[in-house]
Amino acid sequence: MRILHIIPAYKPAHVYGGPVESTFYLCRYLAVNGCDVRVLTTDANGPKAVLDVKTDHEVQIATGVRVRYCHRWIGNSVTPTLLRLLPSYIHWADVVYLSAVYSFPTIPTLFLCKISGKPLVWSPHGALQRWKGSTHPMLKAVWEWVCRMAAPKKLTLHVTSKKEAKDSLERLPDVEIAVIPNGIEIPDQLTRVPRSGALRLLYLGRLHPIKGIENILASCKLLNSFSSVTWSLTIAGSGDLDYVESLRVRIEDLMLARQVQMVGAVEGEIKQSLFENTDIVIVPSHTENFGMVIAEALAHGVPVVASKGTPWKRVEEIGCGLWVENDPESLAKAIERMTRMPLREMGERGRKWMQNDFTWDSKAKSMIKLFRSLVG
């Protein structure tokens, strides 16, 4: 099958967080399983930066995966080149896979699939979910209305959890839904560095208010006041510069500068080393469609404290973490409780769970089954 993936930003644009990583591995494993995959995207790497990539022809970044980067002109994804190429790429494809909702390629892709009769699988990556801090609700409602008008008949919404399915149907009712979780790359071997002092906590991900990072800081302040637990927290990730600075100010105001370290975005060996030197990963998001970092942590044998804004209730059932409210008191009590639990064994259970249920190969095969049902 010929699969076209349209996405506003693509690897190595890690500034956009988990969706860039997950879509890369999905494309790679679709190709491993016999699909011919082409990706149409931009060279955006944040609001002002662009990737150092070729933008005048396709490049192959994995066997069976060809990418056409189009130079971004303004915003996060506005590019006339992509619009010009879109009809011919859609004509080539058996199935079109569209990522993101509120971006430049979305409505043209929906419309062209409608007039060409091509089946479309649309992944919102959590964009249709709402929380108390959601911005521009009226503008988004208008955009969603236009999307419904432009949408083809052969449209399936790909979501990664039942929670995302429920939230998305509130925005786009009467759309076919396919729930297929993301996969995760599982390291062949683990090197765990034993703790010799303070409990090592890690937040890893995009720095954005929706992630609830302020609640981690407040919970750590509470730990200092009611618990004898000694701890250190590493915050790894990037985001809007003003928001990142506000976190630094918050750390100073809470007098946590000696215990909290912000290290910026991490990849490759540095990211691997962080997991190896971490006892607990904290994910206090207000809402998540999946939460790639939870799967990553478990794949590396690190137990987690995940908020109920994430769809990871089963971490408690499996015995590899806690699933709690994301207010500071609940997070602080969860961290304190974890110090009395067998963290190493919990990490091993989580890793085995990922190996059994969350390999990218198995998720790609589920996606191919969906594609075949649409083409057939």
C-alpha cells in the first residue's frame, strides 16, 4: 500500500514534542511491514527556527520512508509549496494519514480527499481535547465547523486512548473512530545506575502549562515541609521562552533552586542517561491523549507517577506506578508513598508490559489492518 502522511512538522523537529517522535516511528514500521510511505511536511522547528534539511526534493530518512520538507514561510506551518504539491501526493496515495487539527495543511487535505474520494485517517494527537486552560475556544469551534464541511465520507479518526475518543467525539460527532495506542521503542539492554543519595525525580517533555509542571514544583515544596524524604528533580524539555522563564522564577520563589535543575531539551544518549539515573518519572498533565514519556519511562524500567489527566490507569493494575490526581498534595503523597515501594521491581514489571503490548511493530500492523479495511 502507498501511504501518504501529512504533518505540519516532522523529525528531527523535537521542539514539537511527542507527536513528531511517534509519527516517525509509525512511518518507519509501516515501511518495515511492506508499505511505501511518503511524508509531506514543513521544515519548521518552532515559531522562528527551521530545520537544516533539503527543501527542493524528497529525502529518505529510513528504508521505505521518503520525506518532502517544504520551506515554512510564516506561523508554524504556512507553506505555499506544500499546498502546490498536495494534489499530486494525494493522487499517488492509496490512503492519506493526516496529523494535527489547527494547522495550515488540515483543511486543504480534508477537501482534496473529499473531491478525490481518497480514504483519510486523521490523527488529532490530543488537539480536540479540552482543559480549563484551553485557548481560543470560539476560533477553534469555527475551524472545527469548517473541517466538518470539508471532510470526506471515508474518514476515520485515529485516537490513542478511549479517553481521547470520548473527548474527540464531543468536537467531531458522528465520525468513525479507531483506537490504536502508540508504540514505543524498547531498548535491548538496560543500565540502571543505583541511587546513592536523594530520590531522583524526572519530568521529561514539552514545557507548556497543559503539562502541570507548576504542580510538580508545588508538590516538591510540600515534600520539604511534611516529609523527611530527600529528593532532586530534573526538568528536561523546551517550550515558549516566556513560559520557561516563568518556571525558573517559580523555582526561585519556592526556594527550590538547590534541588531542581532545568536541563533543556534532551535526545539520544543524554536522554538515555537521564532514564538510567532516575528513580521515578512524574507526569502531572492536565490532559493527555497518550503520554509518550510514560511509555518511554516504563520501557527503560523506570516506574511512574501519572496524573488522572493521562489515560494510564493501568499502571496501578500492572504494579509499575501510581495514577493520582494532579494537585500538589496528591502528587506529594504519591511521591512519598513510592519511596516505600519496590521501585526496581516496579520498573521491571513496566518494561515487561511494554514488551508485551506496546511494540511499534504490533501497532503498525494494527494500523495496516485499518488501512486495508478502508481501501477494500
